[in-house]
Amino acid sequence: MKLKIKILAIIMLVSIIVSNMNCMQVVRAEVKKAEPTESNLKLIPNTITLNVKESEFYDEKCHEEQEKVINSIKSTLTNAGVDLTDYDVYLAFEDWDEFLNNEENANPPQLTDIHTAFVFIEGSAEYNYEKQIYKKVKVQYSNSASYNAADEKNVKDIADIFQDCWTAYNFDEEIPYLEDSFEDFLAKYITDKTVTCKYYPMGMGFNLFSSFTYMQTLFFKNDVCYVVRQISYETNRMITIPENIKDTEKDYINYAFPILKEEIKNADFGIDDFKLERQKGNGNWYNILVKDDETNEYEIYDYILIKKENTPLCSLGDVDLDGDVDAQDAVMILKHVAHNIELTYNQSLFADTNKDEKIDAQDAVQILKLVAHNITNF
């Protein structure tokens, strides 16, 4: 009898132990199934380190380092009981602040600085893509301590000049394949060989007569990244005005309008009513304005270049139309103001550097400031 009681007691004890083990397993299962929440973000470090130089940002080695960081974050979250089965974890270096805060007219996220990033924990497409939490973190590289304030100013000045020159250059219809021309342009205009660039085509867009490609361009000095720019490459429709056409805005428009009208008709853009209007203070660029069927108002739809035959493509300030903006252009404006000479129509298009719809000594001052590098653009 006593033996039976002992056996029953042992069986009951075993049952209790098994039951408790099952309960523990249930609890563990519940912990494992916990979805990521905002509170889990504190487990992600405020600063991450990539064991590469900043100049290696686009290299495969940098992508491998980013993958290591992500795997480390995943491991930390999983060990804390976060179930990432239906979630993706990834790094994004674009500036998501405005976009994520739903700020009005926020631009699409762009890379502006490689020293900050966002860690996203996001529901995978087949599960729930809209479930998303994120944390902004600082990013350090193996050479981040080499930052120098004087170098930063130097690189920013070079980037400003480069961007202005490229903007003027890339409308030239003689440009070859984009990346080849961009590489050649870098070699020509960045004479400080301690400054290097890396670039990556980010996206393309098309309009009525124009197309563009955004080049994400990083400027480095001594392997440290000081400037990130979105530099665009654009191609536009250009109409060349024959020499026998008078140099007036009205005559230019009267010549170009029927050409564009026929092209729009043949392309079947669905545009019935449009007009041309010269951009104020922007040389020989003209807006194409299309009439809105609902408001009956004309809105800018695209823009084109209309220039005289045998006239070079010029930048604002290039009054003598020789392809360069220099002190001679300022002298021409001052002579015009003093009534010693009269600027031609084409020359006057490039003289209004302060864009106030008149040509005076202030326009010459702007050119001299540009030549002296006191300003980087008009």
C-alpha cells in the first residue's frame, strides 16, 4: 500500500514538473512571437561603425560592413525576444526626416550626408508592408577622425563651382554617353587632385521635350566625405533660329511656335493649347505653358532652348557670347549703361545677372563678384 502511494506521489510530481515545463514553453513561445515595437528601438545603438574608409562608401566592402551591422542588430533584437520572422531590417542613408514626419511638400528622400542613417524595421511585403518603425543613428568610419574644417570649406567651394559649370555644360547637344562625359568633366574642372568624387545615377525622368538623370555625387578630400550633391544631367529640345530672323523675342517665338506645334501634334501628347514665354533672367530659355482644361489658366509644363544660329550656348553673365564669364562682360554692361555701345538682343539676354528685368551697373557688379569668387552663382 505504501509502495502504491509512493508511486502515485512520484507520478503526480512528474506530472506537475511536465505541466510547469509546458507552461514555460508557452511563455517562451509567446516571447518569441512578440512583434517589434517602438520600445525595441532602444536596443539599437545610437552610433554604428563601418570598418571602411568614407571614400569606400559605394564599394562592395562597405555593403558587406552594412550587412554585418544589420545582422548584429537582428541578433540583438532576436535575443531580446523580438520575432523578426515577418520583418525586414535594413539601413537607409537617405534623409528621411521630412518624409517620415509627413511635412507638407516634402521632397523624396535623398542622400545628403553619409554620417547619418536610418535603421528600418519593416513588415515584409507578403506580411504587412505598412508596419514600420525606425531609428536615426550616427555612422562612423575607420577614418572619420580625420575630419578637418578647413578641408570642408575647400571642398564645398570646389563642389559649388563644379555644379555651376556642369549645369551650364550639360545642355550642350554634343555631349556623349553620360557617365563618360561626367568622368571627363570631373578631370577637367577639379584641378585639386586631393579632392576626388564618386557618383551614382539615382533616377531618370521625362517631360514633354526634356529628360533628366540625377547623379548622386560625393566629394572627398583625403578619403573624408565633406559634400554630397544631387547633380542633374538634363537634355532639352533646342530650336536654332536662322540668321535671317530678326533678333527679337517676338520673332523668335513666331519662328519656334509652329515647329513645336507640329511636334506636339505628331507625338499625340493630347495638348491642344499652349504658348511660349521667355524665362526672365535666364538667357534664351523659354517656358512651354499649357492651358489647364479645368482652370483655363496656363501653367508651366516644360521648357526649351531657343538660340540664334552660330551662337554658342552661353551662361548668364556671358554678355560677349564667347563662352566665358569674365571682367570683359562687366565692361560691356558698363559701356551699354553709359550709352557708349548698345547691346544686341542676344547679348542683353545674358546681361541681367540680378534678374530685376533691367540692365544696369548692378549687373556688372554681380559679374565682377563672380569673377573674384565672392559669389558662386547669380
